[in-house]
Amino acid sequence: MRTHLLYLVIIAAVTILLGLYLITSTVVIAQDGAGFIGFAKGLRSNFSSTVIGNYQHPGYPVLIELIQPLFVWAGGLQSWIYSAQAVSLTCKLLAVIILYFVGVNLVGARYSFIGSVLLVLLPECAVTGSDALSEWPHLLFFSAGFFMLLKWCRNPHWAWARLAGLFGGAGYLVRPECVQIVTFGVILLCCGLFISEIKQTKKAIALSLFVLIAAFLAAALPYMHFKGAFFPKKSLDLQIVMFSQYFPTASIDAVGFAGEFAAAFYKLFVRTSELMGYFFWPFWVLGIVIALTDKKRNMLHRILVGSAVTLTVAVLVWLYARYGYIARRHLLPLAAMTIWFVPIGIEWVCSKLAMIKEAQFFKLHRGFVFVGIIVTGIIVCLPKSLKPIGKSKAAYLDVVSWLRENSQMTDAVLAPDVRIGFYAERKVFVSADDVRGERIYYVTRNQTKAPKGYVAKKRIRIPASDGIVYTMIACEKKRRKK
């Protein structure tokens, strides 16, 4: 118990200190963060229409809206930004604590502690945990559901399945990907029907399966009904139907399909390498292979982790084939489920080095080498982990400053990034085809003409702090001649 407490105190301290540093040093939040904050503001004025009209799921914006009164001291827009970042950091702290116990069940306290610290310090995990993003609120429910499935492995009772389903349903309200908890659970429980080591009747396992799905639907179905779709984000239901209609088996281009498949796995390799800070990637892959092929490990644990890794990779490959991208943020659930295997991979490498007869150093100082590899990896990752959020977009604030001083609140902005309008607190458009309003300000770097339907009244050059010169074109709507 004392060991667990010590480990948790260290993990919490690192998470909070790094998180607060990144929040206080934030330059510009992520683009999606502007949308989430706009969603949260809309909830306060008209809850129903805002939820129906927004393609994002409402869980994270609801949390932002609830705690925003705690940050009114920051004033105006900044109070909403701090609220969004505080929700992310709080959820990250709680998620990492839960994930520590997930790791304890999978690899023991020592390796779980190392994995938890690495998870906190990896650049992508550090940044998303302090930005205005829904990744860690989603991971909080995802990790809780995953932990409940692990508890079911130890004690296959329907109560654990119910909790897993509820956490999965609550996580679905944040991000639709949390339905994976139910998918993992269904695979685990179905495999449990045929594993003799489980001291539970097939009837009881079937009950757990039913309760898992029912609990998920109890939490998620009201929102599905409200939106009129099982997966309303990006109209996924419609896309699946359309995709199936135009994908007849007889017309598959084998060469093209193989090329897309190879490209998806290459992109997955690139993104996982970036996520693991490059340095830890080989140890991570090696540790996963060792853990999943070790027959001495709990069979149900291997089934759960193995199916989770396989399905997550399959979804990411499909994402690339369907939309042409895989972001590092999409890999965070995979990292959360498997970060514990990094120290296993490092330990295996150390054991092989110790077997070299000519290299007595590795045999005599095996523990020192193990710690040295981990510390080296952390040192490699830290510069990116400590980089202020949105530092590369600092020039936007120069444009924002001009807009605040020279435009009216009723004016609209046409800009390449929604954050310019967000920080200027003006209505913003990113496409000229969508522009509406009597007067707009067109922020551009290489255009000189006003958008269609508008006439340029004035052009102002704004030199930004990064050396880029933006052109501000003040436009008014063309008047029809009588």
C-alpha cells in the first residue's frame, strides 16, 4: 500500500506540475478547442439546439460549461479557455491514476509506475492534457471502462461488466470512439465462454455480456435518439451505407487496395514513432510482442490487450483509407493500453546485453543500464513536452490585436484559421463560399482580391512577430444597382 501511495504521489505531482506549466505558458490553443468552447457557450444559451446543430459530441463542452463559473476571475474569453484546459488536466490526472492500476494488473507496480510517468511525459500526451481538447476526458472514461474489464477477468461477475458498459457509454458522450470498450468487452466475454480457467457458468457469462451492452446503451442511447443516429459525428452512419454500396467485391482493384493498405501502415508507423518520441518506439513494439506471446501471462489479459491492439490498428487503417489521415491524437488510447510494455522491452534488451560474455559492464550494471535508457528517453522527449502550446502560431495574436482595435464586434472575419476569429471574438469563416455579413475583414497572406460578392475598401499590411506579413482586406458587400 505504501509503495502504491508513493508511486501515485509522484505521478500526480509530475502530471500537475507539467500540466500547470503548459497551461500558464499557452500561446494559442488548438483549433478544435475553439470549437469546443463555442459549443460550451452555446449550451448556456440554448442547450437543445446547440447539441443538435453541432457535429461534436457534447460531453466535453458540458464539463467546460459547468466549471466556467470557477474561472470568471480570468475575465471574458480567457475564463472559457482556462475552463477547457482545467477540464483536460483534471481528467488527465484522474485517467493516469486509473491507468496506473490498469498497469498494476498487467505488469506489476514497478513497471506500471514507469509506464505511467512515461505516459505523462510523452510530448503528445503532455500537450493534449493541457490543451482545450477532448482527448483526456475521453481517455478518463476509456481507461475506467478498460479497468473494469480487467476486473472482470479476475472476478467474472456481471457487476464489473455493468460498470464497463456505463463508463463506455459515458465516454461515448465525449467521443464516439469509446464504443470500443463494448467491442473489447464483447470479444473478451465471448472468448470467456470457451476458456476452462474461468470459474463461471456460461449462463453467468452470457448475463455479463447482456449487462455490458445494456449499460452502454442506457448511457448512450438518449443522445443517439436525440441526434437520430448511432454515430452522428461526421454522419458516419450514412458514410458506412454509402461505402458498402460502392464497394462490390468483384470490382476491387487489388493493386490499388494493397497500395492504400501499405500507405496506411507506413503512416501508422510514422505516427506511432512520433507518439513514442521515436526513442521508445522499438522498446514499445518489442514489449507488446513479448507480453502477448508469453504463455505464462493471464490468458484473459492477453486476449483483452491483444484484441484491443488489433482492433485499434484496424480502425486507424480504416480511418486512413477513408479520410486520408492518422493523427497522433488518435493513437492515445493505444498508448494508454500498452505503455506498460515499454519497460518490458527495455528489460528484455538489458537481459540480452547482459548475456554478452565480452561486455561485463552490462552484466554487472544491468539495473543502471535499465534506468539509464529510461532517463535518456525522457531527456529526448522533454524539449517537445515543455514547448509552449501553440507557440508556432504566435503570429496570429498580432492579427487578433489589430482586429480588436480596428473592427466592430458585429464585423465578420474570413481567415485561414478559426482561432484568429476566436481570439478576436468576431464571427469567423474559413471558406469564402460561406461568408455572410455586411462587412468582413479578410485575413490573407497571398490574396489581393476581395471574396466574391464583396468589394475591397481598404488593404492593410500587418507584419507579424514571426516575420510573416499578413494582409487585412476590409470588405463591404456589393450593393445592387436600382
